Amino acid sequence: QSVYLLGADRLGRDLLSRMIMGTRIYMSIGLAGVLLSLILGIFLGGISGYYGGALDQFIQRMIDFLRSIPSIPLWMGLAAAMPLSWPPETVYFAITVILSLIGWTSLARVVRGRFLSLREEDFVTAARLEGASNQRIIFYHMLPAFTSHIIASVTLAIPSMILSETSLSFLGLGLREPVVSWGVLLQDAQDIRSIATAPWLLIPALAVVVSVLALNFLGDGLRDAADPYAR
């Protein structure tokens, strides 16, 4: 006789094994999305902070525009634009790209501020006087000066990316069956009657809370280790 340690869903499937399978999607969306956001944030934020002028104004106004768009209506519109005939893997890739295109703005602001403060430092001026190219100054002199800060920022950005995917899937706007993610598992807990008769359906929500808290604590620790005096 089968034993379900965390109970079963409405179709009699083991909830624990589905949560373990959903962890792969749950964490990979956060890591892949943050990686794309990291590339966009460093590239556009670095250009904005290093060159300044009209280019800086254009990038900052673009960031202001993206940050002013309401998240839920935007997600609903993007989800409606995805064809229902797409396979789940394509929907997964599209959600990752969309979340990355929206989530790079905060990191770009951080990178821009650091570049604005570093471009007038003596070591940057010395590299410029030695004839170093702009690309070498950016990637070999300025970026390594706050790599630890970028690592901490990325670690803190992973939970928000994960929560975005969970929210989308819970509302039925993101991943769908047969793909298994924690947001998809929480769709069974939308009905109050289902929760009353099977309260273990809320266990994926507890897993989301624990993992997000753990990642936030990790990000705080990395930030304090990178700059112990910034308190």
C-alpha cells in the first residue's frame, strides 16, 4: 500500500514527489531569469553610468517607463498573447525571458550609481591616461571593484523572480499542466472548500515562504560580507 507523506492532490498524485519535481522549475526560472537580468542590468547600467549625457537620459527614461507599468495587467496581457498551442517548454522559456526583460531595471540603477561614483576615481583616471580602451576600463577596472556587491544584489533578486513565476502560475497566467511547479501545485488550493477538506494542499506555499526567506538571508549575508560597514 502506498504511503503519501504529504498527502495527495485531487487526482491522487503524491504531493511530495510533485513538489520535488517542481523545485527544478521553481529554482531554474529564478536562476535563468536573474542571469538574463544580470546581463542586461550590467550592460545598460554600465553604459548609462560611464558615458552619461543623452545616452544616460534615454536609458533612465526607459527604466522609468518600464517601472511605471502595472505588473499584473502586463502579465495578463503577455499571458493572453501566448498561444495555447505552445508546448510547456516554450511557455517556460517565454516566461523566463519576459520576467528578465522586466526585472533588469533595479540592477541597472545600482550599477549606474556605482559607475557614476567610480568613473572619477584615481585608478580609472590612471587607466584612461595610459590609453586603455573604454571596454577595458569597464570590464577590467570598474566591474571588479564591486563584483561582490553585484553578487549580493543578484542573490536578493532571485526571490522576487521566483515569486513572480509562482504568482503567474497560481493565477493561471504562467506555467500550465503537465509542467509541475510550485505555482501550478497551488492552483488546487484556490478553492476554500478544497482547503477545508485537504489542508495539505497549502504545503507548497509553505515551501515558497521558506525558500524565499532562505535566499533573502543568504543575500543579506553576502551583502554584509561584501561591505561590512554599510549598515
